[in-house]
Amino acid sequence: MSITSAKTGSTSLSLALENNFMEPIASTLVGAGGVNRITFSDIPQVYKHLQIRGIMRCSVASDNIVMRFNGDSGANYTWHVLRGSGSAASGANTVSTTGAELGWTTYSGQTASAFAGIVADVVDYANTNKNTTLRSFSGGDVNGGGYVTFGSAFWNNRDAVNTIDIIMGSGNFDQYSRLSLYGFKG
């Protein structure tokens, strides 16, 4: 497979960045004992959008995951989610809360080695002319008892995002959870 440059017409795999594809910024693999928070800091301000991709599970049942920007733990976030379990659907929203909900994850007391997946986009994170928005998709399966979650959120602040905290509500990210941060140039 080859990639053709939109600018020059030349063909090469190395032209992916020239064509404004995403590029890796940072990645975290959780070690033994787990952690409650994963932080991406000193985020370069050279990208148009950011994306977080990962696999994860938590140490306690029914734990939710929240995201905060630039260490802001004030009531400056609004979010809504839609959830489906294969047998039921639900929705929830919160205004003026202390973090943007990203969804739920699998629990270490469930099926062994069952991890949930997540993809979250931070749109126009460096634009200081508007508030930051977030959209996310997560899901997991525990031998037929899984779920899927779609969400979006709003950070009521016009600062450029330079730090992202991803926090388990009350438990920890279990060992082997991995979250990676990517940037989109275009």
C-alpha cells in the first residue's frame, strides 16, 4: 500500500504526516497496582484536534471515567451520554459538573482479561476563540453482558488545552490498561 501526497503527487508510506493523518504524541501503560488517574501533559499546540484511544478496565464495579482539562476540577463541564446494553437503553446528562464523563469500563471482578475500548476526540483543543468540546465512544463485552456508550461534553473555558487528566470515579485503572494520545495536523 502506498500513500499519495495531496501536495506534491509523490507516492510513499512516509507521506502520511504530510497528508495530515494523525501522529502519536504519548502513551501510558498501567503497571501493577493500578492508578486512579492518567495524565497527558505538555501537549503540543501544533495540532487541529486530539484523539485518545485505549483499552481499560477498573478495579471496582460500575465505575465511570471522567476527563478534565488543564487541572480544572471546578463545576465547568456539561456532558450527556447514551448507553446500550443489548437489552436496554438509557441516557444521562449533567450540567455544571467537575468533569466530562467518558463512559464506563469493564470491571476486574467480571470476565478475566476483558478490557473495554474507548475513542475520544478533543475538538479544536488549541482554539482560544471557543469553548472545548469532546465526543467519545466506548464499549466492552463480558461474555455477552456488554455495553456501548456514546457521549459528548463541553468545557466552559476558552483556554487552549495543554493537560488532559483521565480519572476513574472511585477505583483504579487496572494493570495493562493503556491509553494513547494522538494529534491530527489538518
